[in-house]
Amino acid sequence: MKPASSELLPQYAAALQEYLAGGGEGVLRRAYELGRQTLTDGLGVLEMAVLLHRTLLTVGGCGRTPAGAQMAAAMEEFCLECLSPFEMAYRGVREANSTLRRLNEMLEEVAKRIAHSLHDEAGQLLASVHVALEELEWDLPRGAHHERLQKIRELLGETSEQLRRLSHELRPTILDDLGLLPAVEFLAEGVSKRTGLSITVEGSMEGRAGTSIETAVYRIVQEALNNVARHARATSVSVRLRHEARQIRCSIRDDGVGFDAPSVLADRGKQGLGLIEIRERLDALGGILEITSAHGQGTELRLTIPCGDPACLFGSF
């Protein structure tokens, strides 16, 4: 048991004894405040259960007499009051995660519409410009302004390619059509061409992981690669995907400059928007993020997302 819970034990025992002696609602309010203090001190539900169990042992057990049954009922009421702050806190977390999940789904739908507009509508406009240039070239004297028109065609081609890549990064159709692994491979190829990073993607997949999970992992990998390109001064990155015991695991490791992970993780104010976004996406799905990094030793992000669907299978590697 943590030192903090050992220090709280006498307070819990004294409050319970007072309540059993007829302390009434005033002591129950004190029990609630003790629960809030324990939650603030960072104790988890299991540690709280140990604390309450030791409180009961300290005060004494109950027999099978009517008086003992009455004492047991009073102890139960006292314990429930102590646990009320934990219940409300975890209920709030569940509600917040549900809201985050719905928000992410809404944002993905918006991104999908924008990507569709970029790919189709902007693409049609550029195609119309190409046709207009062809007609203009026919109207001009043969050979006149040929080089300038060719330069315009090249710029239009580059614009089309940039719009196509932007469209796929906003909401890659390959993610919807072929699944997570091909989408991550396509993403890695694009980031590698744009930044010069050497990026390898390992893993195999059978079946689909579900839209919300695949989208979350894709976005996290995307944000992690962008962070590496902006801040890590790395030359290579490896991305690994696998499934084990009905959970999706992904790691992103770079050979960059690294950072003081314990210091940054302990101070939420030091965490950049990219790390906050990654945490929020994982929280919405009940996922876990682990970060290993040190100055001069690169950085590794390991994420785990529960996947209850038996059809969600990643091959081992």
C-alpha cells in the first residue's frame, strides 16, 4: 500500500468508528471528503479497496447477530460513501471518452468530405485548365510561347499531385478500401518522399480492425511521423503493427535526438499538441500510450488499443 494510504488509514478508521457509534450524516460527509482526498492523492480503485479492507480489519469484524448485521450494513454504507468520488470520477472519464469518440468520428467525416472535394472537384477544375491550355495553344501561332505553356502544364501537374496527396492524407481512400497496413505503408512512402526520412513498415493483417480503431492508429502514426520530421532530427523510422490477445499494438521508433521523457510526461504543460492529440485519440478508445526516450537515444512510442472483435486479426512478425 502506498505511504499516502497508510497515512489515511487512521483517519478512515476513526471516521468509521464514529459513524458506527451513531455519528450520522455528518460523518458520512466526512467519509465522502476522505474519498475525495484519496482520489486527489492519486490512489487507484484497487488501492482504495485495500485501504477500506484494512479499515474494516482495524475497526473489527461483525458476527451473525442482529447487532452484527446492523454494523455490517453501516460499514457497507460508509464504504460506499468513501467510494462515491471514485465512481463519479470514472463515470466522468467514460462520458468524456464517449464524447471524444463521437467528436473524432465527426471530424473524420468532415475530413472525408473535404478530401472528396479536393480529389474530385479541384481535380475537375485542373483538368478544365489543361483543356483550356490545349485550345489556347491551337489558337496561337505554331511554336509561339511553347516553352511558357509547357511550364504552366508542369506547374499544373505538380499542383494536381500535391492535391492528390493532400486528399489522401486527409482521408486516404486506401484506408477505407484496403485497410490499415496498406494505408500506413502509403503514408510512410509519402512522408519519406517529402522529408527524406527512411521509413520502414512491418506487420501483416487478416481481416479488418474496425473503422474507429483503424482510423485512430492511422492518425496516430501520421502525427508521430510528422513530429519526427519536425523535431527529432532523425534519419530513419520504423513502424510495427501486430495483434495479440485481442489488442492492437503499434510502435513507432526513430533514431533522432530524443528527449527527457519522464520530465515531459510528468509536466502536461510541456507536452506538444501532437502528443496531446495522440493521447486523446487513445483515451477515446480505452488505449494505452507508452513512451521511451532519452537525449541522444531516439524515441519509441508504443500504443495498445483493445480490439474485442475476433475478426480483428494481425499476423505476428
